[in-house]
Amino acid sequence: MFKIYDISMTIEPSMQVYKNKESKIPKFTNTSNHDNGQAVYETRLDMDVHCGTHVDAPLHMLKDGETIETIGLEQLIGHARVVDLTHCEEFITRADLEPLNLQRNEWVLFKTRNSFTEQFDFNFVYLREDGARYLVELGIRGLGTDALGIERAQPEYPTHRSLFRNNIIIVEGLRLKDVAPGTYFMAIAPLKLTGLDAAPARAFLIGGM
């Protein structure tokens, strides 16, 4: 019997947002409702494209980089491996990744202590530059993390840029608390936007297939 794991963040005003910035909080505005004699109930949503679970496009960090519509759904659907990195306190290094026996063309999802809090952690676990270089050497296909950023505290953003320059897809803001390490069928569906640096996404894993 298969099981579906929703690994997306819920979009709501109380959700965690990057660095707790007011401008990052999604806003819902009721534009029509039944109490005012309207026939329909309607709501307007205003949100950052990097809000919650989202797919980054190279333009996010590379001048003249490709935009979100260049990442096809076929690149975001398939088998992925959840790896347990909950022992990492501050960052993920090459030494943390080498024992995992990661393979070329593999999709990898990092499960860290980030998944166990719903509050933004200014000291979230991130992928250090040497870890990113190792993944580039391996030639993985895509990388998902349970933080709202793949890196922090690194001048010039070498983790993002090395991954993007080597066509490795980055997904941020996953929720993996209830997902055991292992291989799953993965589906990530970003909003069908164009010309932008990212897109919010619904993401889920299917186990037992």
C-alpha cells in the first residue's frame, strides 16, 4: 500500500518567512463575501515567489540566468532520495555527504533539524560551499532542502551559484519531519509562471510504490 507525504509548507500569514521580514509574509485580502450581500466569496493573495516551498531559477543568483519556465515538469518528477542529516548542527559539508553514496543524476532531499521547527531559525542548517562543489562533481540532478535557503553567511553565494552554473535544480522550504530516510517517488509542481526568479510549489512524496 503506498503512502503520500505532503512535504509542502502551508501558505498562511502565520507561516515562517525568510528572516521574519514583514515584506515576505503572504497577505490575504477578502474582496467579496456573502455577509455584504455578494453572491460569491473571493480572496486576493499577495505573496513573494520565494515564499514557503518553492523552486529557485538560476536568475535568482545569476545575472542573465534562466527563468522559472525553463525548468520543465519532467525535471521535477521521478525518484528522489531523502537523506538524514539531522546530526548537522550548523552546515552540511563534503565530509557529511561522502558516506551517503550519492549517485550521478540522483535527486537528493536533505532532512535536517530545520524540519522540526515552524519558526524561522536565523541559524538554519545550510549547504556549505565545499558540499556544493562535491555535489557538482557527482553530477546530481536536483537538490531539495528543508530550510528557506540553501545557504547563509557565505559571501558571493557560492553554493547557489555553483549549483545553478551546473544545471542542478534547487528546491527550498520542504517539510520532512515525518518522512523517513529512503527512496520515494517525488512530484514537485511549481506555479506556471514565466520570466521570474522562482515559483511557489506543491511538493509530495509517494512511498511504497
